[in-house]
Amino acid sequence: MVTVGLLFISNIFMTFAWYGHLRFRGSALWKAILASWLIAFAEYCFQVPANRLGYGRFTGAQLKTIQEAVSLTVFCVFSVTYLKEALTWNVIAGFGMMIGAIGLVFGTWR
């Protein structure tokens, strides 16, 4: 669970780094880039330990899959609360299909 917790924290930072500047479109682009890089550094401080601690218990593909599922979850909350965008049925359905793909990666059939 430590790995998943660290991935949640890292994805919160990364979502703000990638999309947080969208509310400040009047600001200079170089400021958005600099702020995003500073936020992304904090993201790496959680992402790297998450992968280091999780690798061995999970495969690399499983770690990436967990990260993507966490990223979609964090983005949905961010989109609604920070960007004030509604989650439409097609976005929910599309994200749901991506989450459903986790079953393929974590499946035990071979």
C-alpha cells in the first residue's frame, strides 16, 4: 500500500504540474513552464521511491498500470474541483474502459 500511496501523492503533484496552469492562461508561458518544472520535481520525489519500493512485488508493467489508474482517478477529481469541468458520460465511459484494462495486466491467465 505504500507504493500506491506514494503514487497518489506523486500524481497529485504531476496533475498540477501538467494542468494547473490552465487557470492562469494570461500568465507568461515561461512562468507556467518554470512553475510546472518546480512542481514536477516534487512529483519525482514521490514517484521514484514508489517505483523502487514497488518493483519486485509488482512488475514494471504492473507499476505503470497502477500509475495510470491512479492518474485517471486524480485527474477526475482535479478536473471537477480545480478546473470546474463536468465529467461527461463519454469521459467516464472512456476512463472506465482504461481502468478495465487493468484486469488484463493483473490477470493470472497465461
